[in-house]
Amino acid sequence: MSAAPDWPWWKTGVVYHAYVRSFADSSGDGIGDLPGLTERLDYLGEDGLGVDAIWLSPIFTSPDKDFGYDVADYCTIDPRYGSLADFDRLVQEAPRRGIRVLLDLAFNHSSSQHPWFLESRSSPDNPKRDWYIWRHARNGRPPNNWQSVFGGRAWTWEEQTRQFYHHLFLPDQPDLNWRNPEVRRALMDVVRFWLDRGVQGFRLDVFNAWYEHPQYPDNPPKLGLRAYDRQAHIYDMDQPEMFESLAELRTLLDSYPESLAVGELLGRDPYCAARYCGDDKLHMVFNFEFTESPWSPRALLNRARRWEDALRETGWPCYVLANHDLPRLVSRVRRSDPDAHARLGAALLLTLRGTPFIYYGEEIGMADIRLSRDQILDPPGLRYFPFYKGRDGCRSPMQWDDSAGAGFTTGRPWLPLHPEHRWRNVLCQLQDSHSVLSFYRSLIRLRRRSAALRQGDFLPLGTGSRGGLAYLRRFAAEQAAVVLNFTPSNLRLRLEGLPASVRWTCALSSTQESEGSLDGGQVSLEPHEVAVFLAA
Ligand code: NOJ
């Protein structure tokens, strides 16, 4: 492996997003848990998939109105996932496989069952009243026009104390008042608590909504489909006070070795994301472009370029193909050869410049499950949108083997297994050197060997027209050229700008037969082939 001592792991490493509830169930109750995850660390670690960190979806005590994103105690583990001792064991075992553990912190809001909120709502004089956002009615109506992301007003009336409280999501998820210094202190204590227990960083849920404008003005209107989208969110989001709080958080993180904070931004603007990245802010902000871009090389390239441009001054890119809120890649792109597109996605994720986040199951090309309306468990939205399908589709249990419980559980899984698990599972893909999983493993290994792939500049070789995509990655004397054929046909591609007089060797190809060459700046690709060439 090329040495890169001064590059932090979060820039060079690969992060795996483990949706704990669906990953591995050790107790037989049908719900994934921490001991189950610990048992599967070998699969993820350096002798397995080879990831450098795992981000766990929320595991804290929660009434699960929003599956863990409604936290009732930030410093305890929900008994369904295990205990603090189970967590400590995970944190002990993970580094033995070269894995760091990251947690998911939902600090914009707590659960309405959190003792802080129970106190806050109990009386206007309660010392914790101001820990949440309480406002008087405006002419008998909510204090302003703000909407909830999940539909309906962002305000709920509390008869007992005759005020509204603010909630950007469900009424069961009241927004914390970040303007109150005691709240900030309590939340920083939570961060310290987990850092002291050995975690190496956090994913921050909707961090740019932490602060609201202190005067609570109406948001101005804009065009959009849902009521939430028909407002410009200039007063309930992205307030200037964010920066002081991020600096405080960063100072705390930096007092622990190699800790990371990656933020989930509400809104998709890369220039807005860039403002939150830097040495006294976040390390990274998620880039969700590939979860919604047309699946064409030109569109994907344009989006990658936009983020590259936006983050040029400060910040480091990252890529996501899917997550627990969004359809899985192969379900979204809906092509006839899902494995081929899973490989194309893997190649983009692992060879573009930036930190890759792999959503569990993507590495075997898992697809979304289909549910009837009465099978949907994900509550947000159901009340408001008649055609809402929920987000359960992408949360189905990990497919480990072809057994009745897919190796996920011996009990009844909390969500149905995908029927494909009989033939699309980890066990059979480990035995098949041409499987999607084997391709992921090879790519990650190649990335480990190549400083160009991990750290190099990104230089597109062409515009992504004609169904092919090519780019160069260059770090010091090392170079890697990546070529992808998005078409189901053979493709001959001219690589505009490929450095001349370099001898290239094919380090990896996704098709069984080819050992392509980059002769004279041209490459011939088989249908859907991905190939990576290294300068010899
Ligand atoms: C974003 C999370 O990814 C999503 O699952 C959750 O419902 C909302 N934030 C609210 O916490």
C-alpha cells in the first residue's frame, strides 16, 4: 500500500452504513442488534469487505415513532439493540478488524418521550421549558407558516400550557432549542460521553436545521410540489449561529484523535454544503446527488463536477448511492441487468475523488422490497400523502444466506425478507468470483493499493457522452484511469486528455473475459464493463 501518513483516515477510508435494525439479529426477536453486528465484523473488516469504519443508525433508547430518530435518552442503548456492555464489546472488537465505529446523532429534535421534553411540557415555569421551542398562537393560529418535512404544520398545540411547540418532523419529535446554552452543553456532553466510550465520530442528522430565526418569521413562498417544498426555508434553516456551534463541536472532536463529523444537510445545494465544511466546521457533508441523478454518464459526471467545484476551496467530497431514506440503487435505476448497474455504481463510489459511504446490502446488489399499504411500518407521511410508500423498502433485512431467515434471524424478521435472498446473498456471492460482492471487495483492495484512487486529483477524460465515462485520478507520480461503459453494447471510447507516453496496465475489469488495454488513448469496453488502469 502506498504510504500517506499525513492523510486522515476519513479522507482515504471507506465507510459502511449499517442499519443496525436490519443487519444481524442475535436474539431471534427479528430485530437486528449489536451482538449480531459484532458477530459479523469479520465480514466487514480488513480480511473481508475491507471497510475502515461503520456508521450505525441510531441505537439509543427510542419509542421508534421514526425508527430511532426520536431519541428518548442519548446515553443509553435501546434494549432491542442490546446494552452498553454490548456496545463496549463492539467498540473493542471493531478496531481488531481495522474498523472504527461512528454513531448517528439526531440533535435537531428529541423524542417527545425524552425526560427533557416531559419536563418542558409540564409547565411554563419549568426550568426546562426553554429547552424546546414554545410560542403563543398568532390570532388563534400557529405562530407562523412553517411546515413539517413529514407533512402538516411544524407546530403542535399543547392545551395544558396553551402554547404551540415546534417540530420540523413528527409531533413526536419536538425541536430542541439550540439557542439555550444549557441545551448546547447537554448535547456536547452526549458527544463527549460517546467519544470517551471509544467512538470515532458521528453522522449528524439534519444538522443545518438546529437553529431557527429568533423572531420566527413566515418563510417566503416558492414553487414546489408538497407544502414543505412550497417555501424557501430561510428562517427555519441555515441560521448564522450554526457556525459557532459547529466550531464548538469541532474543538471537542479535535481533542480526541482522528474523530469525524459528517453532516446530513436538508436541501441539496453543494455550495450550501461547502459553507459547512472546514477545519472549524464539519469534515464532510453528504452528497446525495447520485441518489437522484439520471443514471447516465453525462448527468453523473456533471453532478460530480458540481460538487468538485463547490468544494474546491474547503471541504472534501463524499459519495452515497443509497441510504435508509432512499430507494436502493438497482431499484431506482430499474435496468434489466441489475448486477451490471450495481457494479457501475460501485465503481463510481469507490474510484471518484471522495469518501465512499456504502449502504448495507448494496455490496450484494440488494433491491427494495415491495410492501402493501397495510404492511408499511414507516410512519412519517402516511397520514398526509395518500400514495406514500414509506421508506421501508430499502430497510429490509440483510441477505446473508438462503435459509428461511436469510441468516439474519431465527425468528420472524421485523420487515419481510426480499424473496431474492434465496439466490442473492452474501454466502453465495462470496463463492462466486464474478459476483457484485467480489467486485466490491476487489475494488476496495485496489483502492487500498492505489494512492491515486484514494487521494488523487479528479480529471474527467471527456464529457460522458455516448454512454461511456472516463476519468483520471492522479496523486504525485501515481495515476489511475477509470473507464465505465453504461451501455449494453461494446463501446470504443477515446479518452480525451489521457497523458501520452504512459504505459497502462489493467488492474481490474468487471467483465470476466477482458483484459483491456488503453492503446493510443482508446479503450474498447464490453457491455457494462468497468475497468481501472494503473500507470505502470
Ligand atoms: C433524516 C433521517 O435520515 C431520517 O431517517 C429521519 O426520519 C429524519 N432525519 C428525522 O430525524
